[in-house]
Amino acid sequence: MSRVRGQAPMIRVRRAFGAVVEGEALISREGFSPRYDLDRWTGLISRPGHALEGHNLKDKILITPSAKGGIAAGWAFYDIKHKGIAPKAFVFGVTNPVMVQGAVFAGITITEGWSRDPYAWIRTGDIVRVDPMRKTLELVKARQ
Amino acid sequence: MQLTPDEKKMLRGGDGTAAKEALELQIEVGKFFGAKRLVPVSNVHMMGDIEVMGDSGKAFLERMSQTGAHCAVPTTTNARCIDFDYVAKLKQDPNEAAKEKQLIAYLRKMDVVTADTCINYQTLYQPHRNEHVAWGDTGTVIYANSVFGARSNFEAGPAALAAGITGRVAEYGFHLDAHRRGTFQVNVKTDLKDFADWGALGKLVGEAHQDYFAVPVFNGIKRPPTSDELKHLGASLASYGSMGMFHMVGVTPEAPTLKAAFGGGKPKEVVTITSRDIQHVYAGYSAKNNPLNLVVFSGPQQSLFEMKNLARLLAGRKIKPGSHLFVTTSNGVKSAARALGYLEQIETAGGIVLEGVCFYILQNIGQIRVQNGWSNLVTNSAKLANIIGAHKFNTLLRRTDDCVRIALTGEDA
């Protein structure tokens, strides 16, 4: 999809929890599970064939359309937070309660729903800001 | 959120720091989903083992148990990662096994009943219609909502423990009527004969509609299904579709009619599943020229009736030398199977029956796979076929009889 330039895009999110964070975006059209897709020792997205295979989640803002996986994911966020390999935020299109419970328990920012398609505005490597109070996702600086 | 005087007291720390912390977590999650209040729960089922929680989760449980945390309502545990009788045999890590023992002690100190089963709905507790519970594993939740008409969201381990301590959950999702109505219709135009057929149906419907709030309504089921068949369907839907509820017209309590299942609304979509679709699922799996030397009956744990059937199929036979057949079940079912002679028949044939665990979360399963040179995993559980890929198994979903035949001969049909 072509990128819209020359504007300062702001995407409204529907639901949100956590602190304001700013960081590098890691954006995928594929859903995410911390159990199926992630190496929980290195932070690398490890499942062969995942759209983000080989990328590291650490300190990133993960933008993904959906949550995958079951109940076991609930402990996983706390685990990766304590191992120092957690992302700064999860920005989901749609999610499920396990992801929200897990993120709240770990103190990781999480949002659900977006007012416009982020894929038209944001690329992996861009600097974005998530503001849960204002319920916004903003492009701060596009990757060169 | 509106809080009762008791909840306000709890939030101030009047019931101890553990209850305060638990309620704070629940309120934040409730706020996220726009919950207006908390509702009491009568039963909690939680996932908590060293493989899923790691050292940080164990340290959290230790701290909670030391601060006097105590479950206010009956709370049971899900399948875990270690059957202590098989640690050495499976070459699991003894250090992790020791941690698992400590973790179980912390849970028991908090009054958690460490029953270690993912089929609590068959063996431990059957909630009634409209009863609020807080359950996790996903398979338990979809069964509670759909088959019993009880009310639960997916509750992750820490969230379920919080519910056990406070005796409440935030009222959102499947606790509310609005989310329990059917959203799309599935016309089933085929007979489903084996558990794997029910799982294949769940895969077809779940994969195409991945959404926690999507509620399929199955119509046209020709024969009233058994509990085990509904178990395999639900586990598969929850696994492939992240779904927490389904209706089956004339079978489940909130779907006496098609109209009632949709609660006055209209289906967003109508899909039809035929025997060709089910055949297509089976045809989608391939051994990729690697040996078929691992057959697993797990995810969910086997009921006593499934054990009886496996014993019948394996009686007087021997698993192919070099092949492995694993079964996982609960302590209660294994004990009954022992008393009834089923266990002996399975074990004499060469099967290994693990208790209190799920094959998917076995501690060290990735290494166990490598050590045994396993590439393929054959199972009648669509759920297991879906999730075990995370440990780099190639999976084949097959009907129960076919799974047993593969274990005996190493040959796919």
C-alpha cells in the first residue's frame, strides 16, 4: 500500500491501558502470539514463516491486527518484561482478554481498535507514540 | 466502575495487600473493556506451571503466598508441564521439576486445589446456566459458556488467581447478554463420526473467523453429540478462532431454536460445511516423507470414555518398535482407568499415559522432540495439531482409529 505523506497522521484507538510510550514501530499484517511466534528467551520473533520472523520485539511498539493463542499467553508478558525483552506497547486491531490481562499484569501499554488503517501510515522502523489517556497512535518521525 | 462497599474496603487494603493488588488488576482490565461493575464468581480455574510462568511468575506466586493471599472461592489448576513420575524418563530438567514442586506448594498455601486438569468441566465442576465463573484454559471457557450456559471470559493465570482471591470478575465480554448471541450461522451438512471430525469442523469455522467475540451457531447437527465430541469441537474453535462461545441449535441451552440463538438478531454470514470440506482438512496434512513414529492423544486430556476406547483399540496389540504413543489425562481419570483395567491394556501395548499434564506444554518438549528424532506428530486433536507447531512439530490430524493404526504400523492410509 502506498504511503500517505505530508500530513501528521493520528490514529485513534478504541481501548487502551498503560503509560505513554514512544518508540520504533514493528508493524505486521499477521496476528501475534507470545507463545506461538516468540522466542521467550531472546525476544526474537522465531516462528518460521511469520511476517516478522527475525525481528526483535525488545523496546518496540508492536502493531498487529489480531491476537493469537490461548491462556498460556497470560504469563508470557510478565515473563518477557522481567527478562528485559518486552516491547514498549502492543497495538492490536482486535485482541482478547488474555492479552489485556497479561499486559496489565506486566505493566505494558496495550491498545485495541484503530480509527484508520495504520498500514497506510506507519512502517517498521518509524518512530511512533502511543498515548492511552488520549487514545491515540501517532507517527512521530518516519524512518529515513 | 461502580464498587460495592466491600469492594471499596478491599481496594483500600482492608482485606490484605494480596486482595488489594488482585482487585486493582481486575479493575484496570475491567476499565479497558468498559465494565461497569464486578460480579461474584463461584468457581475459578487457573493455569499456573513453571513452563508458562517462568521464574518471574514463580517469584510472584511466592510473594503472594507470603502476604497471606487466600482463595475466597473454590479454585482449581489446569494441566501442567510435569508428571513427576516421568521427569527422568522424558529427560526433563530436574531443576525445573523442583521449581514446579515449590510452585505447587505456593498455590496450595493459597488454598488452590491443584487438580491439574483441563477437563474440569467433565471431572470436577459443572456450573449451571447463568453462573459466573472465571476459567482458563480456553477449552474450559468455551465449554462453560456454550454447553452449560455458564458465563466466563478467557482468564489468564494471573487474572484467574486474582478472581480466586477477590471472588469476583469485572463484568464484560461473555458475562453480558449482548456478547452471547450468535453472530454467524454454520449449516452442517455432514455426519461427524470421530472426535477428529468435530475438531476439523472447529478448525474450518475458527480459522476463517478469528475473533474472540464471534459466536458461531451450528445448525443441522444430525445426532446429539456427546460431551467428548463437544469438548473437541470447543477446544478447536477456541484454538483456531480464539473463540469463547458457540451455540448448537437444539443442543446447547441458549439455542433451543435458530432464532433464539441469534437473540433476535440476524447472522452476519451463513456458511455451509460438507463432508468434502472435512475431507479437505485431512488431505491438508502430510508426513513430508518423514516417519510416522509419534501418536499423541492430548489437548484436551482424555476422559474415562476416551481411555476405554483407546484400551479397546490397543488391547492385545503392540505399538510398532521405535514408535511412541502418548496419552495425557487427569489423576482422577488415570486412577479410574487403572481400577478398570484400561490403563493396563494401553500400557501393555506400549502406550505411555501421563497424568496432570498437557503434551503441548510439557517442560522441555522442544528438546524432547530433538532427542527422539521426532518430526511428525499424529493426533486426533485438532487443537493439538494447531498449537504444537510452536515446538516445530509437523502435525497430522487423523481420526482416532487411524491414529491407533499409525501407532501400530507406522503407515498412514
